[in-house]
Amino acid sequence: MKHLDEGTIHAWLDGQLSDDLAALVERHVADCAECGALVAEARGLVAGASRILSALDDVGGGIVPGSGSANGGSASGGGTTGGGSAGGGATAGAVPPRGRMRWVRPAGWLAAAGVLLAVGVQVVGRDSPPVRTEQATNLAAPRVVSVTPGSTMKAEGRASRKPVPKAATVVASEPAGGGTAAAVTAQPTDRGAAGRAAAYSALEQTSAAQPVCYGAPVAMQRAEARDMAATAATAATAATAARAEAPAPFALGLMLDTGGLVRVQDSVVGTWSPLPADSVLIRVRAVQRCRG
Amino acid sequence: MDETERLFREYHAPLMRYLTRRLGDRDWADEVAQETFLRALRQPRLENERAWLFTVATNLVRDAARQESRRRRQLQLLHRDVADETADAADTAVIRAEERAAARRALEGLGERDREALLLREEGLDYGEIAAALGLAAGSVGTTLARARRRLVELVEGRPGGRAAGTGA
């Protein structure tokens, strides 16, 4: 018998030869040192290839371009979705969050400093001590932008799932537990609604006129933050005016200081102080392409 | 348990593994798997259901893979993903990420037919089923697999080239 070719050896190792042929191969390998060596090598290749391929099982998902409509179409398949991605021996727990999140990773934000995007508005009721954002590196840049009442709650679900780095913040509050923070609380009264509408309107005008540019020089952004604070104060005043018994003046403004502390500006005195415990925050993200 | 459920339970896991390895993305794999099962449900009867499912899935993957922009996008994202993981993760995770990236690069370095034959074999399809799925002669599957395995290992281990296949029968 001639020496064995590699394909025959692999077929033999895979158990895909007929009984007669397998017996011939077995006898030959027993007598031929050269083919015996090839078989040993082939065994290594079979095992090695399987090992290599098994490394591919540990993957995430979410890089299907345009999968929004595609997934929707697939989902309509009904029962076939039940198994999800249970197969494949996935070890999803060890995989970092992926999917659309990868588009907004912090590193990406920093790297893309000149070219931003965004969309999303979130309103968050707060009842906690002053806010400190996670990293000081981004703090010098106040981030505020547009507030659109209609889009507020719609955007929240999606936005909140993403590891959005340091969301922009606009603060409106009353200093001493005096009932509602007129500008944005969810007080379901007509006056409260009017106040919110007025505040939203003013804020929207502000943001439309002066969007903050990520990656812009810090000094410039601080100046913009002061402008924003002034306009936000106007918004709060408008909201307060909408209430029949407007209580104490409220502090309103926005600044992220270099230490990462969120500070608010007293609209009367003009001083900056840490965020009051009962403040109401409007978190905003916006889209913008910066110059340069 | 009706026929549809049986089919799904029996073949979803291996089909997902095959597609995930082939595509490198679980969501994409799931999408193709679902489409495969949907097509199976439309069939009045399947002669060899395992071969049929893997053949359809392979063809769906081929169709998708022909969209070059999509594939390039995938590779770019995989590259970026590995870079991110390498930067962020602990040592063990980094090693796994590197292994995964190396395996992905090696698999993409194979010819399409070699790659598919290898992945189908890993899911237990016999040579006849592989030949039918890929339009090969049954006698050439062993040679195809031998070449694919050798090349895959060499690419991962960084060994250039490789020996000529076979020494004649």
C-alpha cells in the first residue's frame, strides 16, 4: 500500500471511512513509521483546530449593522425566539457589555472630542447629597444642551441603559424643602404644569442658541456654563411666576467644578454652592458636531 | 412536544454554535438561526433535517457575507472590541480576548469552503452531509478538512506556510 494522503488520514480519524478501508489504513499505519508520524500529527491538528474554534464561542452580539429592522423581522417569527442564545456554550457573563453600547464607550467619547452626536433627555428626581460625577477628567466641561418636553420620557429608557459618560446636568431647586422645585417637579397641578412648560421653554431656547461643544476648550465651556446658568435661572423664575404664591427665590444654575462637584448658583446673590439635597435634576444629552 | 419544538430543541444549540463561530457575533448568529428555522417550518418534510438546517444556514451566511461592507464593518468592530477589552479587562480576560481574536483572524484567513467544512464538521456533520451542504465531492471532504485544520493551526501559532497536503495514496 502506498503512503497515506492527509485527507485519508483525517477521514480515518473522523471515522468516515468504510470498515474495509479503515482496516487497511490501520494496518498500514501500524507498519509504516512515516504514516504513523503523519497520523500523530493529524491527531494534533484535529484537536488543535477544535480547541481554536472553541475560543470563538465566547462572543457577544450587537454588531449586526442595521439590525433594528432585521431583528424586528426575525422576532416576528414567534416561537423560534424562545431559545434565545442559550446554545453554543456561551459565557456571556464574562463578556463586557456590548451591543450598541460600544458606540458610546467613555474612551470613544474622549477620543471623539471633536465630533459628537447624541440625543436624549432624561428627567431625574433627586433626593440625595451633592452629586459628584465619576471622573475628574471630564468635569471641567459643563455639559448641557437641549431640553425638549416631548422627548423627555421617551428617551429615558434607551438612554439609561447606556453607560453614558457624565450626562449633562441642569439643576433647578429650592433651597430649604419648600415644596416643589417649580421648574421641573412632577407636581400634577395646573400651576405646576404651567411652570414646567415655562421652564422647558426657556431652557429650550437657551440650548438651541448655545449648545455646548464637547471637547471645546475648558475656559470656553465654563463661560457657556455661566450663560446657561443665567438662562436657567430665567427659566426657573418663569416657572415660579406661574405659581400664585411664589415662595422663596430659588437657586438655579449649573456648573461642574474642577473637583467634579455639581454646584448651583443662587439666582439672587449669584454665589455658587453645592447642590442641595432635595434638588431636581434634568439630565440632558445632546447631539452636536463641534467646530474643528 | 410537537415537531417544531423538537426540531428547535434538538438543533438550535449546535446551529447557534456553528453560526456564532462562523459570524463572530451572537446576535447575528441568532438572526440567521431564526431565519433558518422559519424556513424549516415552511417545509412540508425534511429528508435529513440536520443537513438541511446546516445547509440553509450556510447559504444564508454566504449571502450575508457577500455584502462586503457588512463584513468589513464586522472586522473593524471586532478589532476595536479586542482593543477595548485588552485595555480594560483583567489578565485572564485579556488572554481570552487575544485567543478569541487570534482564532477569528485565523478562521477568516481560511478559504470559504475550508472554513465552512471545518465548522460543519465540528458540529458533527458527517462527510456526506458536508459534501451535500457545500457542493463538494464526498471524497474530497477529508482533504478539505485536512487543509483547513492545518492552516487554522498554523495561522494561530504563527507558523507561515505549511507542508504540501498528502503524499499520494
